[in-house]
Amino acid sequence: MTRELISNGNPMEKIVGFSRAVKVGPYISVGGTAPVGLDGKTVGIDDPGAQVRQCIEIIKAALEQAGSGLGDVVRTRVLLTRIEDWEEVIGVRAEYFKEIRPVDTIMQVSRFVNPEWLVEFEVDAILSE
């Protein structure tokens, strides 16, 4: 199977050696996506809802670049630094995934590389035939 690397132009991709997403056959994995704008700055400082929305929009663009979309998502992972933000974050997640209904994992982590980030979001998708 072919392996396709999906980039969103983040300069750290080449420095660290990661891709926004990797597509192998019909499978697409999108790694931990942080709430970063095109200017490289954190979107929605201290606003978990705005941050998760930014994460999902970045993921949506990566999936579309891979020939897919949110409708092909089979798993989401929500990582939070403050577990008490889960209801607000899941409310935004529902705006995108309520009808798609992928499996989900929500977990608290102690921190991210950037302390302004309250959330990271990951998905796995399988292309429909």
C-alpha cells in the first residue's frame, strides 16, 4: 500500500519528523492537533471551546487534503489539561460529530508543549469505498 504524508506547513514537521496526517490505503490517522492559527499563535487562549473548534478545523482540512472528510472519522481522542472542561469541549465536538458518531476517548494530561494549549484533538478515519 502507498503511504501519503499530509502536511499543513508547520515548520516543526520537518524538524521533529512528523506529519499532520498519514494515509495508508483507506486508513488516515491525524495526530495530536493543537489549537494553532495560521500565524503560529494559539487560538482561544483560556477558551477550551474555541481551542477544540480550531483543532477540528485543522483536522478537517487535513482529511480533505487526503481525499476524505469528517464523515469518514471512526475514532476521536480528546486530550485536556483541565478535565473540568470536558462538557464544553464535547459540546463543540458534537457540532461536528453528533450524526457521524465515531468512538471517543477523553483523557486528562498534565500539560502540553505550549502551556496556552488546553486541548489537543486526534482522529482516525477510514475512507468509504
